[in-house]
Amino acid sequence: NAGVMQNPRHLVRRRGQEARLRCSPMKGHSHVYWYRQLPEEGLKFMVYLQKENIIDESGMPKERFSAEFPKEGPSILRIQQVVRGDSAAYFCASSFRRGDQPQHFGDGTRLSIL
Amino acid sequence: LAKTTQPISMDSYEGQEVNITCSHNNIATNDYITWYQQFPSQGPRFIIQGYKTKVTNEVASLFIPADRKSSTLSLPRVSLSDTAVYYCLVGDSTGGFKTIFGAGTRLFVKA
């Protein structure tokens, strides 16, 4: 399966804990995008990364959220000190070139905060 | 990125043709029109993309009038498994990485 892989598919955290969401892009893709989706809503752009660089993080909350895409390994979306409002589905997409459409999406990580 | 407007929901029956129209009055010259499909608990899946006139693939057709201010996704002979949310997006490659999803159209196919 050469598609975008996200793990875990489901993640449960208590308020104040940290959540780490992983995304392995399609083979050969070096551009990764993270989105958040609340129930009954469309996906909202959070951050765009290229290997070892954050290109655009304009959609990411200023505090508690961070993202990285190291030279080796998956992209990581990290949420520190989670709160109930962080409960959502987080999707990762990848593309071969910057701005390519379509982007290829994973099946998301569903984060639940107790 | 041009804003898009779609119906919130649509109902259909198996075997019917479904047409979902998207309005994008402020579409720019370089913008393409892209449609995605999303099933519950899954990520969006690319359906079709076009710039003008008509595009057809094995899944759907996309009709774009000359003024490009709207587009229509046509799904022939829908089945129950076509029940999903359909998103219309407009943009070009320079700004395309900030793919902007609206609320989409919830299509419900009945037996």
C-alpha cells in the first residue's frame, strides 16, 4: 500500500496530556499538509511542510501545536496540554510537487479528549 | 482562493443521475476546479478536476460553462455506496497547497 498512512487511527488523551499524530506520505512525495476537521464541517488547513522545513503554518494555533517533517521518518503533528476543544479528526495529505492538486489524503487520526 | 458555494445536502435514489452544482463567481484565470469525495471515517478522495468545458473519467463528469463561474459534478447511475460528502474546490498550484474545503454537499442515496 503506497498511500498516505496515518497512525494511530484513534487516539484518546486526558486533558493536559500530549498527543502525537504521525503521517507517512506517499512514496516519493516530499510535501505534507495537515488539516483538522470538526464534525459536520469541512477540512481546515493547518500547516504545510516540506522535508525539514515548515513552509506555511498560518492555519495552526499559535500555542500548544507544532509540526515537523524530518529528513528521515514520518511527519509529526504534536499537540501539547490537550483540551476538550482539540477533539477532532486530523488528516494528513501529501503531494509530489508544491501546490499539486489533487492532494492524496490519509484516513485520519480521530483524537478524543476526556 | 476563490470561495465556493454548494447545496448543503441532496437526496437521490439508486440508479439515478445526480448533478451537484458549485458556484465560484470569483474564480481566477489560473484556477482549476477540483472535486473530492469523503466517506465517514475516511479522508477525502479525488474524483475529478477540470479547467473548462467538459471532463469525464470512469467515475464522473465535470461540466464547466464558458464563464467558469460555476461547475457541475455529474454522477451517473448512483448506488448506495455513493452516499458521501462531495467537496468542490477552486484554486491554482501557487495557492493550492492551502486547499480550502467548504462544508461540502451531503449526498444521500436511497434504495
